[in-house]
Amino acid sequence: MYSLVKQVESITGKELNIALIKEAYEYVSNFPSDFYDMPSKEYKQKFHISDEEYNSMILDYVLLEKYQTLLRNCDFFELIN
């Protein structure tokens, strides 16, 4: 596997960011599989959620979407400097 990765890196001029793969997988695995809706303002009001907690929920959702997209698209290659 290592040889294959190195060959792809030399052909594409991009490096596989293994730390990003691990970070994305660990973040996504901390959420239930049905966690996919961004909490609405109505949800915040209905359950009397504080602004701080609501902002944290929004940030969680945004990061979850980011990491799910990275995993789905296998977008872990970065230009080699």
C-alpha cells in the first residue's frame, strides 16, 4: 500500500495527508449516523438552548459536513511543496 501511495504521489505531485484522514474519521465517528440536520432557530427556541450551545451545535454540524465531504470525495491529497 505504501508503494502505491508513493507512486500516486510522484505522478500527481500531491501528498496523501494521513493525519487529515485520521482526523476526519475520528470526528465523523463521534456522531450517530442519523445526525445530519443543521439545528434551526426554531429548534433552539423550542428547547431553550443557549446561544453558546447553539453556536457550538452549528460548528459541530459544519465540521461534520466538511469531514464527511472529505471522506466521501477522498480529498486527502495536497500539493507537495
